[in-house]
Amino acid sequence: MKRYQIIVIDPPWKVKKIQNKQRPNQVEMDYPMMALEEIKDLPISDLAENDSYCFLWTTQKYLWESKSILESWGFNHLLTMVWEKTYGKSAGMALYGFRWNAEFILVGTKGKKDMFPKQKLIPAVFQAENIRHSEKPQRFYDLVSSLGEKRIDMFARKKRDGWDVWGNEVESDIELTN
């Protein structure tokens, strides 16, 4: 199996679709979801080079469970990045009096990492426009690309230059085996 220095994974966490005025008839998500054990059982450690990074996208609901999933794949939790979503004309999702305008990315490392690498710093919090449900911003990929040349985007929604992809919405570059 091909191995990577950078693994970005945005698993289809089990969440409920919330009906709203814009989409009153949508009660199911647009893609199949996975239970926590199914996500944990993904062969992510088989994809990782000895010195690698894993960026695990998670939701507010699964933030605490995500750390143990990352560690089960053989990565040490380094930090949690935050994507602050900016919106054009829409206000974004509002529940219980809060604007839910952030997503979280657990950053895991495997192998030895230089504490003070000579590279442009990657911010732990970044802003980018929210495009469509579950699509991650190009800004994120631009920020982390400098960490390695062998990169894969798991559960990708689209192909990006310089990245292999795997998922049910793209023509996958690899085959996963458990």
C-alpha cells in the first residue's frame, strides 16, 4: 500500500440532519455515515510513513472521541486547529443562540519532528469562507502542503493538485484494504 507524509481525513461522522426553511424535505445526510468503531477501524496507520502528519477533521459532537481515534491510528496528538468559517450573505447555522461557525482539525504526528522547523508558520486558527456542506477550504490545503510531498485526502469531495484522493465522491487514487 502506498504511504503518505500527510493524511487529511474528514470521516462521515454520524450526525442528524437538521431541517430548516431552506431545505424542509431533507431528513437524511447526502452521504453514508460511519459509526465511531468503523472510523477507528480504518487502516490509516497503514497509509502513514514513519514520519508523517494526520489531520483529522471532526465535529463539535465528536471532539473528545477524536483524540482516541487519532491515537489508535498510531499518531500523537499535537494540537487542534480551528477553521473559523466566514460567510458571504448567509449567517451560517445558528442553534441554541450560538453561531456554529467553527470546525476542528486534530493534528497528529508520527515519528520525530523538528520543534523549530525552518518553514513558514502554520496558524492554529485560520479563516476561510464556508462554501458548501462538508467541503473543506483550499486555504487549509495550502497551509499544510509544505509538510510533505506525498499527500492524501481521505473522503475527499474533489480532486486537488498535488494530492491523492480516496472517497465515494471522487475517482480514488488508492484502494483501501482492512
